[in-house]
Amino acid sequence: MEQKQILEGYSPMQKAAYLGAIASIATADRSASEEELAHLDTMSEAAGLSEEQAAMIRRAATELGPDELQKCLDIIKDTDLRFSLVTDLIAFAESDQDYSPEEKERIGKIAQHLGVDQEQFSLLGQFAQEAREQGQSAEAASSPEFLASSGLGAKMERAGISTSGLLKGLAGVMGPILLAGMLSGGRRRGGGMFGGGGGMLGGGMMGGGLGGMLGGLGSLTGMLGGGGLRNSGLGRRGGMLGGLFGF
């Protein structure tokens, strides 16, 4: 059976930035099991990434720092992937039925950075919740028919969310299903997506009004362009994101 493709229509850089952000956030305790890495490999394969890019996505699960994560977010913030990512994060947080107010606030801050307004954020949350409550498969929940039957499709379009962009290649709901084990595993280890002191979206990154991620967008050192990337000292071929995006 032919494998479903995700993130169709996006550039390799945008695909890698999206999956790099997912990998980094979902394994925010900086530890990933072989099972979790296998989930990432499945995502990379479904996105049509090369073996080298898939290896870099694996590295993102344990090595991607706050500044690099921020750059991943910046790459997708002007695309419909911003809606897919917010939906993924909400679905991750709801996967163990323990979506706390603190988690919602933190995801809301990421959404704000991505340019997702409050109305859009609310609708994406409704979509993630209804898909989970109705027990929809990834393919069913990603169909226009599901959005139409739930009444969310028209509301999203009026709010400025391109439903075709959100659902393209199952990007909006494939991630949570494939990576659900990553979130639960991370929480068992005490870190996870929104873990406390060690979690990337916990105290170290989200504290003090988003801390390193959103504090001073101009502080980035050209990680994805020019000599800053190639001389960043982040590893072979000019840093992890350089290798990830084929520079």
C-alpha cells in the first residue's frame, strides 16, 4: 500500500523546519527513545525528506537549541504550516487528557509568535478536540467532509484559515497520531513538551515571557543564511540546520 505523503507542496526547507520544530518540542527533555526516533523517521519518510535530512530531524530531538527552534518557527510563520503546527501542539497536549491552563497559555504564546490570532487559535483547538473526541482516523479527520460536517470549515475560512492548506498532506493531524508516544514518554521521564525546569517550553524557554525563543528576534545570527550559518560552530556542514536544509 502506497504511503500517504504529508506536507505536500512545501519546500524541503519548510518541511524540515516544521518537522524539526515538532521533534524539538515533542522531546523537550532532550531525550528520545528508539521508538520515538522511529516515529520521527516515519514522519520524515512521509514528508519525502532525504536520508540525510531525516538524520538531522533525529538530531533535532536531542540537540536543537532555543535559537534554532525559533528559526524553525520563523521559517513557517508565513505559511499555512503555522496552523498545522498549532493544531499538532494542541493535539499533543490533549493526548493524555491532561491539557492544563499552563499548557494552553504556552501554546498560545507560540501561536501568537506565528501570527495566529485568538479566534484562529480557538478554532484550531476545537478542531483538535473534536477529532480526538470522535475518534477520527488521521485520514478521516483531515478530510474536507469532516470539517464540513462539524461546521468548522466555514468558520475557519471566515477567520482566515485556509482549510486546504491546513489539511494538505494530513499535516494537521498526522503528527499527533504518529508522535503521541513521544509526548507521553517525555512526561513519564519528567520533561516532555511542557516539562518544568528542563523542558524546552518549560521554565528554561517559556519563563519570563517566552525567554530565549521570543526575546529579541534580532539576536539570531543568520543561522539559515550567509556566513553565520556556515560558521556557527553547530556541527558538520555549518550547523544542524545547515545540513538539514541542504546548505
